[in-house]
Amino acid sequence: MIPADDTAQTRAGWLHRRDNPALEQKAVTGVPRDLVNSIDENGSLVTVPPVDWIICFVPGLQAQWWHRFVFSKHKHVYAMRPTNTGSWLLVEPWWTRMMVTILPPADAVKFLRWGGTGDILRVREAVPGNASQLRGWSNCAVLVAFVLGRRSWTWTPHGLFRRLLRETATCRENVEDLLVEQFTKVIGQHSANALAVSADQLSLPLEELLTIIGRNLLDAMMTPSLIEVCYTAILEAERYPAATRVYAEHGPKRAIAVISRILERAVRDGHIELADCEAAARRFLAMLRGDIHLQAVLQIGRLPTPTELDLRARTAVKLFLNGARAERTANHVTE
């Protein structure tokens, strides 16, 4: 939903304006010339491509006198959008203000669950849009339509729902699919970075290679955004089991698979002897995690420093390899 390289988009917009002198604007007194010349063809200082919004049409949480006059499942509407870190951007019109805030995953699920009691649509915003500020009463339907850049004359959430649903690009969504999509993206990104091994690193001694991977895995595990995703996966395991499975498959299982392959190669090269490399990989991962990850998820104490994580990785690797070598020696003595 969010462009992978916003910087590239901004740079492309700047180059477009640089190569098109006709886009230069007349400066207002007191405004730096470089800012004026940074304005793109849509009148913005930065060029941002359109993104998808998750639009939630919901019944009320508390009974109101006016609820009898509107569609039962669409008494309110708000907009959400996932970020690359696992959090969600929320835009919710209130009676007294527009609430725009960043929600951690566990809090975002509350709003998604509320959306699930009504209808959830995925809608691509219009840039630069064709909405108008001359709408008079700015209720939730009007404000969300404005966020999307839609020219809409409806005053009710249900009217906006029907209007958006007529667009061919609009699609319905459900909560579990949204969580699966975001968990896959966030956890997959962290796992890929932590488990990336170059050809040069593969040629290192086994102890050094496992130390690098162990340190990278600990850094990823203790990333606040990933801790929040893990907490949400545990919290919502019963309601949304598919999202929890995604966490397991793209997190621990993926790490075990990579470590298993490294151990299998070490066994083939005669560096260690292991009867079951997958089981050994599980033991190694458990030694890395210990209880510090659980403490972080439960918010007990402080997060370890990078130095403490490095020491933990080195200690776990030494203990693991010492155990594997001791097992090898015992096997040779038995023979």
C-alpha cells in the first residue's frame, strides 16, 4: 500500500521540475525561491504517488438519538492505512476535532474489528483529487471523501459507501486478510534482513557465521515494531489464526530453515556432527531467545543494549558449538 521508495518518487518529481522551467512559479514575498520552484504540477512541495486507504463504515459504539435516521451498519466512517513498520495511520473525524494518529498494531486491531462489524473497503486516493472545501457541514462522510480526493455530495456514511463501491478499483476487505497482508510484509522484511548471508560470509568459520546470524536475529527480535507485531499475533491468535501462522512462518520457521541449511553444510564439511540439523537449529534459536524476547513482549524491564545482544549471541554460539563438539567426541569414544 505504501511506495517502497518515497525518496525516488520525490527525486523524480524534482528532476521533472528542474527539466521543465515552465513550471517555475512567481514567488510570494518572504518565501524562499527554492521552495517556490519545488512546487510540482499539483501544487505540492513534494511529489507523492497515490496510495490505498482502508475505509471502515461502522455502526455506532454508543446509542445516539440520530442513529434511527441512518443506515444501521453505516453510522460512522473513518480511514486507516498501514505503515511499513507494523503500525497504522488513523484518520477519524470526531464531532469536535479530526483525530490523526499513529496506532500500534494491537490498538489498530480494535479499529479494524470495529470496521468488521460494518463494511471495510480498500480505496485508492485521488491525486491531486477533485474534492472541494466548499461543502458546508463537515461530517465524517464529507471529511473522509475529502481525504480520498473525491467529489461527493452525499452527507451520510452509507451514501459514501455506495458511491465508492461503484468504482471499479474499489474492493471489499476483511480484518484477517488485512492483518495477514501487513504481518507478511513487516515480518518478511525483518527476516530477510536478519537472515541475509553473503557469499563472503558463507566462507567464514562456522562460529563467526553463526555469531553474525545470531546477532542479526537478536537485533530483529528486539526491534520495537516487531515486538508489537508479535504481541498482537499472540493476543489475536484465537480470533485471527491465519495472521498468527504468518508470524510463525515468516519469523521463527524461516530462521530455523536458514540455520538448518548452514548446519547441514557444516556437517557435510566435517566441522561438526549432528543427527538432526533442524532440531539443532531449533535449539540454537531457543538459546538466542531465552526469556529476553518474552520479557520484551510483556514489557518487563528494559530492552537489552546492542552490546548486551552481541555478548548474548557470542555466548549462545560458543555454548551451542561446544555442545555439538562434545556430542561428536562422545560418539567417537562410543565407536
